[in-house]
Amino acid sequence: MRHIISILLENEAGALSRVSGLFSARAYNIESLTVAPTEDPSLSRMTIVTSGSSDVIEQITKQLNKLVEVVKVVDLFEAPHIERELMLIKVRANAKDRDDMKRMSDIFRGRIVDVSEDTYTIELTGTGQKLDSFIEALGSSVILETARTGACGISRGQRVLRI
Amino acid sequence: MELTGAEILIKCLQAEKVEYVFGYPGGAVLYIYDELFKQNKVKHVLVRHEQGATHAADGYSRSSRKVGVALVTSGPGVTNAVTGIATAYMDSIPMVIISGQVPTHAIGLDAFQECDAVGITRPCVKHNFLVKDVKDLALTIKKAFYLAATGRPGPVLVDIPKDVTTDKCKFEYPETITMRSYNPVVKGHTGQIKKAVQLLLEAKRPMIYAGGGVILSDAAPQLTKLVRMLGFPCTNTLMGLGGFPATDKHFVGMLGMHGTYEANMAMQNCDVLVAIGARFDDRVIGDPAHFGQVPRKIIHIDIDPSSISKRVKVDVPIVGHVPDVLDDLIKLIDASKQRPEAKALAAWWEQIKLWKTKDCLRYDRKSKIIKPQFVLEKLYEITKGDAIITSDVGQHQMWAAQFYKFDKPRRWINSGGLGTMGFGLPAAMGAQMANPDASVVCVTGEASFQMCIQELSTCKQYRLPIKIVNLNNRYMGMVRQWQQFFHGNRYSESYMDALPDFVKLAESYGHIGISIDKPADVEPALKEAFKRKDELVFMDFITDQKENVYPMVGGGKGLTEMILAEEL
Ligand SMILES: Cc1cc2nc3c(=O)[nH]c(=O)nc-3n(C[C@H](O)[C@H](O)[C@H](O)COP(=O)(O)OP(=O)(O)OC[C@H]3O[C@@H](n4cnc5c(N)ncnc54)[C@H](O)[C@@H]3O)c2cc1C
Ligand SMILES: Cc1ncc(C[n+]2csc(CCOP(=O)(O)OP(=O)(O)O)c2C)c(N)n1
Ligand SMILES: [Mg+2]
């Protein structure tokens, strides 16, 4: 099953490679990994989308907790949560289908953030699934380039991940 | 007053009361060696290969419960050390490895003798550091010793660029340390401990399975007390030998791939299993699916949550430090009026006695060729079971584990997790340094011994009176055994050709060598060797070439699917 694991770790050089090294050394799946500093600059927050049986996910969280630089680990799938991903997508937008593109972007609540003579760059956020649907709806012939951040997530309600 | 990084490092080692540093010099660590030269509190032991430095630090640690320290130069120095670091990591041995690095400004430029030490060792250390600023040095060393020795122990590497050893700053060594991201649990959860006590007192076919965690945490007294008060059978893993006295009537021998018939049968057929500081290794329980066929309740005590329910699902996990958890268990059992049902326990012991009658460790005692098992039995007698035994890897290692009855912890020193040939001799050096008055014996094979043979020179320099028992079968015996059992007797590349004359070899290093090829000469040779208290004696026992280690559970087989010695 798919899981989103959020990690607070010391914002130190090398911490990222410890986490990614753990996943490759132990042959755990990794769908996406994002990381950035938090409001407390000494801490980074990492979000890893992975998949595996419940036994594997249990080992993943235990192994992550064992890394000396990891401060806290939560599996967001244990409770209601919100998941978002950002995509920048550059599409062909010639005179004749410029309007179509604009409409399509609106339907998915995208924003056109850059325009050239025959391209649009659209910014879109949502679940991974929503981004996939957008890509599918556009069709590969018009897509010039995509850049996706990978998912990040946060628990709903009172649950917080902090130290 | 400001000190250089090299001065600070030595001050840190002194503050940690480091007795010995096992090392080998080179360009990147010259300033550190300069400072070592100027003082005499921290003694340096010059090995002949960096692998030897790490194994020696490891053997020092295992035999003394202190943190072992190794010092190596950048590039090839650190790559040579990797085998020893990985060996310590797999067996959870507390070590600090200091490696030199090229100057900070040269890092990443493919400088002379540069290698990414932190990157290379990352998967085989508990943690590692690159010190980029001399101001961080003292705190990093403090952290390294703290991390190595607490929680689940392990090796920690500190990589120090050359310019950091000459840069200066004020020196202050922190007395204590806390790290928000690192808080090993000590006390077990009370509710879980109560559940465990209940299961123990209701058990009808109980089994206690104790591993290296008992040795690492010095919990042998508590384990011994628990087993005796409950009257339960107890087995040890290869790493746990000595954690419970082997001569105690509750001991059923080692379990696992080369464990005793009775230990493996009891492990499989028990109804309540207590795993203490043991990690259900594949060489211990065989095929986990086969192991899972018999329903049983499992209690697992371990300081590392990731050891629990990794290969086998357990019912009562207890995360904590073994001695603390066992103290709590013992207290609760003491306080309870309930005792395990005597009749059921007696019947269980009857069953175990029946299994014992298989006499699974028997061998041909009338043989005209020296049997390796015979040498080890004699070694046990002559040393009165009180020597520190290190070993290399192979058949000789298994026979030593089976035939030397360890009654005390930290007397059996071997590479279990990584199975590193070449470990025995340098580990014996470390053990002899830590225990100058003890009899230290290295049980080895002619193939393993050649992997760190150069350390015979170190032994001479430091006058280490190690006794070497070479069980010379002219084969990589363990490999040959697998080839005999599972590869149609095709002994592909497992014959040891062109062996040196070990007696002359020992003599050329300035030691004593003896060759023994008749069973009748085994005892006199051992006696003679142990009489020479101040000298290293290399005993080359020419043993039966085709002897096998029994019982054996084949790779991937169920624990009770044992190959036993054919009728003798
Ligand atoms: C040729 C060969 C054959 C082998 N055959 C066998 C065999 O027949 N039988 C056998 O048993 N092994 C055998 N081994 C060894 C095997 O590979 C493993 O190394 C060994 O079984 C592991 O022992 P262990 O489970 O005691 O764990 P260890 O590796 O000793 O691990 C210790 C455990 O204790 C925990 N721990 C550490 N400190 C504490 C603490 N303070 N408090 C609580 N818990 C703590 C750790 O987290 C870990 O889970 C063989 C090895 C070789 C090379
Ligand atoms: C460094 C290393 N290389 C290879 C192996 C695989 N291996 C395990 S046992 C063994 C043979 C050991 O032979 P020897 O030291 O003569 O011991 P014996 O089994 O004959 O007692 C080998 C090659 C290993 N464990 N370590
Ligand atoms: Mg051999």
C-alpha cells in the first residue's frame, strides 16, 4: 500500500543521503522524496512517498527513527491528512488552440504563469492523481516539459508534527 | 589559550580515558601523529594493515567493554579499514574510527589520497561525521564516543581534514551531552513487562533464547538469575555464548545452523519463547515460514525497535536495555506467588533430555588423524575454560563455539554477522592489550589466518603472548563442506594449495612454531605452548581434511531439518 511518511530531521549536510541511502540499501520503494528547511532553520522536513506491506512500512519507520539525525517520523496514513503536489507544465499553445489550453487550465484550477508566442507554462497543485489526470487530459502531443515536486503532506485537525 | 586541532583531538582522547589507539600513519594524519608522539597517556599500537587496526580495536572493545579506537589516514587508509568497520557494525561493537582527510579546500577535487570516507562508510557505521571546522572538533569527538557506546552500540567514524588538525581554537571538552534526535530507551514498558511475566508463569514448554545483546549490555548475572529462578531451558546464539554459563544444567547449547539438536528442537517446539538481545538471524531460525508453522508466544527484549518483528512477528515487544528489563522481570516474578506448572516443566525437560540422547556433537574419538573437535576439547581442559578465545571464520569457528564451554561473558570473540576471515589474530591482539594477564587464544584456519598474517609482526613488536591454534585442514573447510553437501562434491577453488610452512613462518617473525600431526601429541603441545607465558606460540595442527561440522541446517531450510553426523 502507498504511504506518506513525514520526517523532521536535523538540517545538516549529509542527512539527506543517509535517508536516501537507507532506502536503496534496504531495497525499500521510493516514489518521491521532497525536503526543505522548516520555520525552525535547524530542522528540515522531508516527505517520502513509499509503498509496501504493513510489515515493510513498520520497518521503514523504525529504520528512519534509528538514523541519528532524524528527530521525528510520522506515517500520515495513520490519520486523516492532506496531500499536495506542485507541477509546472509547459505546453504547446499555438494561436489556434490557445483558448482551449486556457480553458483546460481553468477547469483544473491551474494558473498560467508564463506565456510565450507558442507556449504556456501552467502551475497546478493538487494530489498526485489530479496532476496525473491533467496530464492525461492534455495528451502527450501538446506537453513539452513537466516539473513535479513530489508530494508533501500534513495531518488534518489537531495532530501536528513538531518537536 | 588556543590549541591546534591535532592537540584538541589528543586532549579529547585523554578525556575519554582512551588507553590504546590502533593505527597506521600517513600524510593526512601527520599532525595527529606528531601530537601522539609528544605525550604518553594515549598509547599507539602500530599495526601492519588498517584492517588489523579496526579488528584490534574491535577485539579490545569486546574483551574490555570499553570503546575501541582506530586511527587511519585518508584514501587507502580508510578503505582498508572498511572491512573492520563493517565487521564491528554487524556485531554492534562500540568503536570510534578517526580518519584523516585531505584539506577542506581540496575536498571534491580528486586530491591525492582523497576518498569520500563519510560516503563509503555511511552504510556500515552507526553514524559518521566530517569535521569542517576546528571549533566543532571537541563536540564531535564527544558525540562520537557517546553514540558508539550508548543504545545499540556501533562504530562511529570521524573524518578530519588535514587543515582542521592545524587550525586553532579554544579547547573545551563537554562533560555531558544530550542530542534531541537521539534518545535510546533504557527502561522497558511496565505494562509489557507485566504481560511478559504472565506468559512466563503460564508457560508449559518455555525457552529462553539469548544473544549478543546480553554480552553487550553486561547482563549475564541477570540472565543467569532469571533462568535459574524459573528453571527454564536456555540457549545462546553464536554472539551470546558466555552470556549464560555453558556448564549450567539449564544450558542446551548454541542454536541455529550449527546449533545442537536439542536447542533447535526446543526452539521450534516451545510454547513461550523469550528472545533477549537477539535478532532472529537467518543463521539462527532458518526459514522463517517453517519457524512460524508452530504456534508459540514470543516475548522480545531489545534496545533497537528495528530488531523487533523484523523477521519474526512477536507478541510482546519490550524495548529497553537488557539488564534493566531483566531486573524488572525478576522483581515481578519474585513478587508473584504463581510459579510455572512443575509437572508441565518436568515433562518438557524429559523431552529435551530425549533429544539430547542424539549426542549430536559426537565425533570419532578413535581416529588416527587429528580431529579438530579433539583439539578444542583439549584446549578447553588445559585452559580450564578460562581463556579468551578469538576466532576466524569457517569450520574451526563453529567447532570452537560448540566445544569450548564458555561460562563467562566476553571470553568468546568472533565475527558473527559479517563473518570476516582475518578477524582472529588482530582481535586477539586487542584482547591481549586489554587483558595483559589473560590467556588469549586465536583459533583459526590456514585460509583465514593468511588474511591478516602480517599482524604476527605487530605481536612481536608489542610482545603479545597469544597462542594460535591453527586447525589446518588444507581446505577452506566451510566452503568445502557446502560443496560436498550441496554442489555434488565439486570442490571448486576451495583447496588451499602452496601453503607456507607455518612453523618456519612463525619463526621468521621471531615467534615459536610447533607442528602437530598425531592425536597423542595434541595435549603435550598445548601444555608446552601455555608454559611459555611470555611468547607467542603458533601451533599448526594437521587435522582431518574432510571432517564436517554437525549438526547443520542447510541454507533456507527449516530449523529442525538438520543434517546429523552419520552413525559413528
Ligand atoms: C560461518 C558462520 C556460521 C554461523 N552459524 C551460526 C549458528 O549456527 N548459530 C548462531 O546463533 N549464529 C551463527 N552465526 C552468526 C550469525 O550470522 C549472527 O551473527 C548471530 O546469530 C547473531 O547473533 P544475535 O542474534 O545474538 O545478535 P547480535 O548480532 O549479537 O545482535 C545483538 C542484538 O541485541 C540488541 N542489543 C544490543 N545492545 C542491547 C542492549 N543494551 N539492550 C538490549 N538489546 C541490545 C541489538 O539491538 C541486536 O538486536 C554464524 C556465523 C558464521 C560466520
Ligand atoms: C573475507 C572473506 N572471504 C570469504 C569468505 C567466505 N568463507 C567463509 S568460510 C571460508 C573458508 C575458511 O577456511 P579456513 O580459514 O581454512 O577455515 P576452515 O573452514 O577450514 O576451518 C570462506 C572462504 C569469508 N567468510 N570472508
Ligand atoms: Mg581450513
